[in-house]
Amino acid sequence: MQIGTINLGERPLFLAPMEDVTDASFRHVCKHYGADMMYTEFVSSDGLIRDVRKTLGKLAIEEGERPVGIQLYGHLTDAMTQAACIAEEARPELIDINFGCPVRKIATRGAGAGMLCNVPLMTEMTQAVVKAVKLPVTVKTRLGWDENSKNIVDVAERLQDAGIAAITIHGRTRAQLYKGEADWTLIGAVKNNPRMHIPVIGNGDVASAETAKEMFDRYGVDGIMIGRATCGRPWIFAEIKHYLTTGTHMPPLSVAQKVELAKMHLRKSIEYKGIPVGILEMRRHLANYFKCLPDFKQTRMTLVTSPDAEELMQTLDGIEKQYGNM
């Protein structure tokens, strides 16, 4: 699969952009476990052109995590084109436009999935961003606004005509949010549309190696993007690749391996964000890496409350010592 000049190989796996999750430290971990392409947290075009410090911080990219895309969202074409030019200076491999975020405060302003209610503006904005930058421009969107407006086949054609280099489709409408099951049949319809010649990436409910293989085989998508299933399980990329290559399941990670992962992630988070922010933003990950361990309540409380890096490292060592044979 190729996006512009970016060669991602066969059946690549993408890390979905997720706010407050896919920061540089988490991307480092996912790259370690085989993610082929990753994205920043989504970036507000308004925040970027106004030099908002937190927004600018999301543009930081480490050389070892490439290829990386910067994902932008907004409802004003001028702001989006300006933001795309600013993002381009951070030297990502591509610019991605978010036309899929269902969060109320974004969608009701006409940004994210809200653009599905105004396809002409969506097309106009996409074309303007494509013209404004030299990098490949891609789009992530949904099937439609609601059950009565699943217009993704037409929308995908229009976006392709506007100049995008690839499209990612989440198999739900905006009205569904993240409820119910993702419907991949329309993703397949886009991929199998004879008018489409750009890569089509499927997204939604891929939480196992078997499901990933089924989506590739049944719908013929060029790539698969994984979001929520990576939380607490960034090694899912390695699991899927092992299964696609061998037809067998990768041996599960041991507690000792998870401890080493958690240490690596914690160090990177502190390296990138310092103390206390690097520790505070690690808590959701530390809590999820060790699900289902017996008699773990008190240890979990330490992982999600301690402000001290040394105490956290000692706690992780204790987990390996107590559960190391699991």
C-alpha cells in the first residue's frame, strides 16, 4: 500500500489518532510493537493558528516514530489551510483531515463529523488544504451523519476528486458515536467502487487478530486503523501481524514483559512531558496494562495515584516479583 510516496507495505496497520492518548510516548510504544503508520492527537486548526501552547505541543514528532501524520480539524476553510501550512513545517509524512470526530462540542460546530452535513463545504475545504501543502493529504470520516444519510460512497468519490491520497472510514455514523457494531459493508462498497483508485483504510471494532484478517479478506481494504483496542494493549499490532503471517496466535505477553513495557512507556512520558505531567498522563495506561491480575486493587491504586516516578518504578518491580510466573 502506498500513500503518495510513502510505501507502507502489504496490509499495513495504523494507530488511530485519539485525544489524550496518542501522544509521543504512546506512539513510541506502538511503533515498538509494529504499528506501520501513526497519527498525532487531533489538532485544532483554530488553536494552531492562534499559537495555543498545548496545541503547538502536539506537533512534536520523533524521528524514530515515522511515518507520522498530523490530523487537523476545524470548520473554517481559511483556518484549516493556515493550520495545514503550520503543521507542514513540523515535517510529518502527511496531513490528515478529521471529518469523523463525533464529540458534540466539535460536531455541532460543523467540524469533525459535523462536516458530513455539508458535503460541498467538506469538498471545498479538502481541495483548499490539498492545494495549500506539498505533503499528501488524507481524510478520516464516517459512514454518514445518521442512519438516513449513509452517503460515504458518494462522499469518498468527491474527496478523491478533491485530491486526497487516501481515505480512512470508521464504520459508524456520527449518531452512533461508538455504540453498536461497526458496519464494514459500506467500507467494502467504497473499496470496491470502480471509480476509487486511492487506498481505503477501514476502522471500527478491530480488537483481535482474527477480526483484522477477516476485514482484510472479506472487504479487501488496503489497511486497517485501530483505536480503542490499543489502550492497555499496544502489542495488538504485533499480535495481528503474527497472525497474518503465520496463521497462529502470538504467545501472550508475560507479566514481566508488560512490566518492561510499562517502564519504557513511563520513562518516555517523563522524557517528553516532564514531571508531574508525564506521570499524570501515564495513569490511564498503567492501570490498563495489568488488567485481570488477582488481588491487585491496592497496587492499582498506587499506579494511578502516586506522583513519584521512583515509587512507580518500585511498584512495577513489585508486580514482576509477585506475578512474574504468569
